[in-house]
Amino acid sequence: MKKKKRLGFTLIEILVAIIILVLMLLIAIPTIISSMDRSREKQYDATVTSILSAAEEYVEIYKNINPLFKNLINVNDNTCIELSDLQEEGLIDKKLINPKTNEKFASDFGIIVKVIKENSNKQLSYTTIDNCP
């Protein structure tokens, strides 16, 4: 008796291969998504760091000119710098994109500049907020 030559895969073999591929995707997709989220978060942190650096530079430039900064004398005195001020001075790109939303930052996105006391010295603290009061 002659044996027939097999020309392809059986239905069971194809189904097993498909199930293995689906399981691999179920494992890989959440990992990829969480990796993208972590990357977006790191990019956001880097963007905020550059905004805070620009705010420090802005205060340094205007501390003797702008009355808002001249009045930063006592602990807990504070003022707000809007992102639009930094953009008008050319310290931050006008097309700055928020990595979390993929949209431009709002022009009233701000930085609170506050006088704090640290190790018996007065220093300025910089914190971002969604909109300046």
C-alpha cells in the first residue's frame, strides 16, 4: 500500500499555531502600551524641567525690573509666571506640545515662584500649575 504524500498542514496544526500567536499578542500588547506610557511620562517630566529652567532664567532676567519679583521678600511670598510670558521672551518654544495630551500647553499654564526658607536661607521654589490665578 502506498502512503499519500502530505502537501499541507492539518486544521489542528493551523489552529494551534493561531492560538500560540494570539497568546503571544495578549502578553506583548500590555507590555508595549505600558512602555509607551512610561516613555510619555518621562517626556512630560523633561518638558516640565525645561519650563522650570526657563522660569528660573526669566526671574533672573527680570528680578530687578519687574515689581512682581521685587516683592518676593518674605517667606511664602509668591507670584505666577504664565507660559505665554516665557514664550514671548523666546525662552520656550511657542509650539510646545504636552506629551501627555499631544496638544499645545494652555497659554495660562503657569509656574508659581515662591519664597521658601531652606537651611536658614531664603530661596525661590518653582512649581508648575495648570493655570495662573
